[in-house]
Amino acid sequence: MNGADGRTRTGDLTLTKRLLYQLSYIGTWLGHCNGLALDNGLTAGGFRTKQRLRAQFSEVETQVQTKGTLTVICGPMFSGKSRELIRTVHIAEIAGQPVTLLKAGIDLRYSVDDVASHDGLTMKARAVNTAREIIAIVQSAPVTPTVVAIDEGQFFDQGLAAVCIWLRDKGMRVVVAGLDRNFRGEPFGPMPELLAIADDVIKLRAVCMRCKDPRVTATLPQRLIDGRPAPYDSPEILVGGLDSYEARCLNCHEVPGRPDPGQLIQGMLGH
Ligand SMILES: [Zn+2]
């Protein structure tokens, strides 16, 4: 089944399979009941059967629609995460679905109130500082949102995964965009847990801004301070705009002072 934005959703496929299975079961049962009704000439009984089946069908529909979905859009800078999030929100709005668009308050790249892609696409968003605030925002919304979209997920606290599960359980379509790895190349904030519980993951890639080699893709954010690679022990989050970022491939990603994986392996082997 295609999602509203035209992508194939594994979650939808699972639901579709379940729905088809239940419908085939009801269909078999309907054939059986119709046969009985015809055998006995019971028109009223057939009507009651139809009513009962309609009720069962609504029940199946309700089951399918009760829970929402969680999609995580991740990748390095310049891979189009915010653009993909904005696209999802835009499509939902065209369909007339109420949307709540949020972003981490710490992200001051472009504007406090906008979700902005690197190529200049913007959309009005509400800045929030903690995952907890999201609950209050959704509960106090005049209309319960169909879609809750969150940008810069990596800047949130570890409570974001629980909040996303809560939103999904309420039947909402939750979409979180964020960096899956920090400048050190390690899992970033609540993103690893979100990726594990997501129904759908969209992992985007960029072009390596150093080698620009078309044979490789950039998966890592490279932090630069005064144009030089930031050391491993610099803070995970730097606010103040002294740093700049590039998307880089594994070959070009530089983190001076990063522990040598070879030494870690030797330690594991007891050498
Ligand atoms: Zn490269």
C-alpha cells in the first residue's frame, strides 16, 4: 500500500496483510451464511447476517486505524532531511489533515520559528525544548493532529522515544527527522532508540563534500572549527555558531583524538 506521500510503507503492508486475512476469513464466513440462508429461504436471517458482518467489518477497520505510525528520517547534513519532513507535512496539509510541526528549540541555524532546509525551503514550526512539552502541545491543540512532525530529533532528551510511542498509540502519524550520528560518528541523543522502534526508516545520503567521489556516499557529519576538524573531546552540541559542518564519507571523516577501533578490538581479545 502506498502512503499519502507515495512511499511504500512496511507498516502499512503488515496492516494490509492483516486486513486481507481478516476479510478473507469474513468472506468465507459470509459465503457459508449465504448458503445457509438460501438453503432455508431465510431473507430476514440474511439481512441480520449482513448487519452482523457490517459490524464486524467496522470492527476490523477500527482495529486497523487505532494505532498510528512512526517514521524516522535520518542522515547527515545536506542529505535533505528537513526537506523530506517539509514535503511530508505539505502533503498532509493538502489532504486537509491537521498537522503539528515542532523543532528542537536549540536549533538556531536559520530561524527560531521555522523548520528550514539547507536549500531555503521553510515552514512555520513551534520550537520546543523538552520531549515532555510535546505532550502538552498536542493535548492543548484545538484539533487533535493527524500528523506530528518533529525536526532536529537528535537535540531532544531521551524522553522523545516514549513521547513518540504515546503519540503513535493515540493513532497519530509521527515523523521525526534528525542526525542519526554526531560529529564523532557515534549515535546521537534519542535517535538510536527512535530508529529501533520506528515502523519505517528513511536513511538519506549526501555527496561527500571533500572527495566528491560519485562512488561513495556521505553518511557522517564533519564538524569544523575555524576550518579544521573538531577534536573528539569537543562537546557533542556546540551552540554559538563557531562551528560549521560538512557531509563526508567514511574515508574523509576526520575526528582527531578518536579512540582507535583496532585498539578496542585488541582489548576485547585480551592482547
Ligand atoms: Zn569522501
